[in-house]
Amino acid sequence: MQRSPLLVLVLLILISPVSRGQTIDAAKSYFDRGLTSVAKGELDKAIADFGVAIMFYPGYAAAYYNRGNAKRAGKDLDGAIADYTSAIEINPRFIEAYANRGAARFVQGDLNGAVVDCGQAISINPRLADPYNTRGLARHSKGDLTGAVADFSRAVGLDRRYAIAYFNRGGVLYDKGDLDGAIADFSRAIKLNPHFALAYANRGLTKLLQGKSEEAGRDFDQCLKLDESLRPLLAERVKETRRSLTPR
């Protein structure tokens, strides 16, 4: 009667390594299926599969990260931030998790959190352009125009084809009153992405502010040709710009 506990312990020791290997294999299988579901746009299935992978292997940082990405794509920002945080707790040098958590926090309006997360990503690897772009957006929203220009400039310095970063820097230069600089950046964004409707809109608004109504009109036409849904917003912005030009 005293031998049974020993026998159980021996069996546990013998099967433990095999069980762990099978558990990791199962986690990897669900993780891979989750990635496939993401590629198909099946976010709910992906979230479920990543969840099972985590159940099998709670230390699976990549599963938390990718589940966070799927939740973020599905507009569940709180859930995404929680998953990015779990990934970071497992791997404190997970650059992409810091960067994406910063982006999610920016969308939520947590500007300070976004700046901190992007700064952490940059401190780990200062050669990635995306964290500079996101931090630039947060700094712009905070009113730090000089810091925002510096971040967007760093982003395009690292990636000369980063159309969105040129577009974002153009918006800051517009706010700083550097209209020529803003137009140059919007034009760079358009050259890199000829289908960038908002870049045409903003370049047109900047030209309108400079009194170049004919050139502005061509940009507005091209904007609406690319994205008709922008018509109400563009009409309001044009009205506001023209109002600002009217002497009081």
C-alpha cells in the first residue's frame, strides 16, 4: 500500500517530457491555424485559435501578440492592449508588441502611453520607422509640433518610401505655417502612392490657403475621383479654409 504513491511519481516523471512536447506541438498547430484564419480575414476564428494555443502554452508570447493584432483589427482595443501587455511581460524586448500597443493607445486617446510605448520600441531598435511615425502622431496631437516633425523626419529617413509619414509630416508643417513644406510633403506622398486621396485633399486645401484656387480645384477633383465618400468632409474643409481667407 505504500508503493502506490512512488509508482505514481515515477510515471509522472517519465511522461512529463513527452507531455510537454506534445503540448507545445499542439500550441504551434493552433497558432499556425490562427495565422491562416487572419490571412483569410476570419478574425473570430483566429482569436479562438490563438486562445487555444495560449491555453496549451501560457508562455507563448507570439500567440498573445497575434491575438492582440486580431483584436485590434476587430476594433477591440482594450483586448488588444491586454494581449500586447501579456506578450511584453513574457518577452520584455518584444519590439512589435510595444509598437502596436502604442498605436492602439494612440487610437484610444492615451497619448502619453503611446509616446512611452513607441519610445520603448525605439530604445530597443532605433532602426524601425513605424514607432517614430506613431510617436509623431501622438506628439502632434499633444501639440508638440517640433517633436512631431522630428519623429516623422526620422521615419522617412529610415524608409524613403513611407508615404504616410510624409503625409503626416505635411500636416504638422501646415499647422506650423510652413505651407510650401507641407505641399512638398503631400506631393511626395502622392508620388509614392498616386491613389492617396487624402494627400490630394490636403494639398488642395494648402494651395487654396495660398490663393491658388485653380490648382486646388484640380487636387480636389482628383481626391473625389479616388474616393467619393470624402465629398462631405472635403466640402466642409474647403468652406472653413475659404472662411479663414475672408477679411474680418
